[in-house]
Amino acid sequence: MHETVKVLVKALAISMALAAAMPALGQNATGNDRDIENNLMMAMAWKQTAAEFRALYYQGFNIARMRVEIALAQKKDDSLPLAIISDVDETLLLANDYWGYLITQGQDFFDDASWDRWIEENRAVASPGALEFLNFCVSNSVEIFYVTNRDQGETTVQLAIENLNAVRFPHVDAAHLRVLRESSNKEIVQQQIREDYEVVALLGDNLNDFARRYYSTDVDQRMSLMEQDKDRYGRDYILFPNPTDGHWIRAIFGESEPPASDENRDIIRRAATRAAWAP
């Protein structure tokens, strides 16, 4: 009987010790799960490590160069001068460093305040093939127009110039830079440029960089509009990959920069499982 009591006491002590440890184990698991489930993790792992990601940029700029070469060959003496119009962020400049920072801070949605601070530090890098393509345009008298919808207040234009100069892009000046602080509608600027230039191609990572009609809050409508324009991709429109931000997010959430919340995490999960095997 005495031995039985000792065994029971020992078993009880072990059970109590395990019970005491469970909350701590649960907290660690929750923290790990939170990291694993971060909306940005897979996208940023791809952007930071995949050769395919870089290859898509080289492919895009190679296509853009071919379009310029064709336009140069077909150009007539009395025609308008040639130009290309390009978006800036995630097209010519990459912000992997910023998105990686968000993950280290446990954030899984874009944060405007930290983005503005990051912009000031000139940490963006040229996308693969961007500098070579832009220099090719300049050497062939093809104008470059940088069009971006940023807003860092009164310093927006100067910060954009500094970012572009930091990676040695050509023709970075007021004549070639268009900054839209209060709108993401680039069509007005594009039309103004077309009055004086034959625009060979538009470059961007967001369909809204090409046409305002893509500025939709309906995923299926946006997809349908793209399908209608499918013959323009690789010709008039040169598209680059961006799985972290853009107006595809607006189509899902109804806004381009949704706040971090459990509700929005549920929304992105539902978007990611629109098609899901259920054996």
C-alpha cells in the first residue's frame, strides 16, 4: 500500500509539472504559428530566393527591349520621338528589404508609416535588368518617363529623385519624373506624354499602371478585363511580378492598403482557398 501511494504521488507530481509547462509550450507554438501563417512569408521567400523571380524581370526587360528595337526599325523621319513609360516601385526599384523588415516585426500587412521612413533611407535596389534596359533606351534616343503614385508629403518628389539617382538610373529630373501624390490614375499623365511622343510600351507591376479600367474592387471583373486585353501583354504592356502589394489586393479587400486585423486575415485566407481540394 505504501508503495502504491508513492507511485500515485509521483504520477501526480509529473502531471502537475506537465500542466504547468503546457501554457509556456502553447505560447511558443502560437508565436511560431503566427510567423508561419504571416501573409507575407511565402511571397517574400520567393522574392528573396527564387531565381525564377529575377528571371521574370530579365524576361520583361528583354521583351521591352525587343519592342523598342522594332519601333526604332519602323520609325519614320517625320514621326514623333519614341518613349517608354514606366512605373517605379516593384517595376524598376525593388523593396525586398522593406517587406523583410515587416516580417521581422511580426507585421503581415503593408504599413504606410514605416514605408515612408524606409523610403527616406534610399534602400531600394534596381530590379534585375532595369538599368541595362534604361541605358539602352537612352543610347538610342528613346525617352524614359518615370511615373509613380507615391505620397511622402512635400518631400515626395525629392525622395523619388534620390531613390532613382541612388541606383544610377538615367534622365532622373523634373522633365522625366511624374509623381502622383493624390491619385493612382496614371492615364491622364500617359495621355499627356502621348501628345508629344510615340509611346512604345508601358512597364508596370500592377494592371492599373496600364489602364484605369483595371481599378476594380471585383476580382472576377478585373480578371475579365485582363482577358479582354490579353493580346496587349508582351506588346503594349510589359508586366512584372509582385505578390506582396498592388491593386489585386484592392480587388480582394475593397482597398489597396487594408489594415492588419483578424478579419482581414480571414479574407486573404478565403481568397487563397477559392479553389481548394476537399477529398
